[in-house]
Amino acid sequence: MLRTLAIFRPFPFRVTVDGDAHEFQAWLVAVCNSTTYAGGMRIAPNAGLVDGLLDVTVVGHLSRPDFLVSFPRVFKGTHVSHPKVTTLRGAKIEVESLDGSRPMDVYADGERIGPLPAHMESVRDALCVRVPSNDV
């Protein structure tokens, strides 16, 4: 993380949530259906698997020292109270890079999916899961 932080810089993004566009200078834009990823980081602490919505967490342009000091808060989910962290929620999310000089990639569950722009949609009740009863 320290090596990445030394060379990475925030980039301009447009995040559109249910048709409402927002522009950010950001270290990270995470679109989530659940609260946690990457070893227990509660990046979207208010996300719900069954609410039919996606949660977006945007880590805005913090200084590198502020980023390092604030980073441990992500494990408790308290980072969302930082003034440079924005949370949004909606059923249809679009993420675009506004920096044409460098293509940005989308990752899901640690795997590269492809380049931005990305269009994501939550479909409520789209998956039916059956589990055995404890009464058996």
C-alpha cells in the first residue's frame, strides 16, 4: 500500500447515481452490494445485500498523510464520517474517468473486469437461494 500511495494520485471521476451526476477528484471509487471486501475492510458499512441498491463510497482528495492516518478507520467502517469521504446509494450506477490521459480499470472481487466507463445495476430479488432447514 505504501508503494502505491507514493506513486498514485487522485483522479477525476464522474459517478452517476440513478441519473444524478457527481464529479470527484478521488483516490478510490467503490461500488458495493455488501459491506466488506479485501480482508475485512468495511468500505461500505451501510450496504445491504437485499435492499436492491448499490452503495458507492468515494474517497476524495486527501493529503497522503491524512490518507495514512485515516486508513485504519476503514476496518471499523468509521471512515465514512471523514469530510473527504462521500457515500451515495442507488439502483443504477455509472462510473467514468474524466482523465483521458490514462485508462482506468474496473475490478470486481479482485479480478480485472475491463476499462471504464462502467455501468452497474442492482436487481432486487434476482437471485433465489435455498438453504436446508435446521429441523432435519
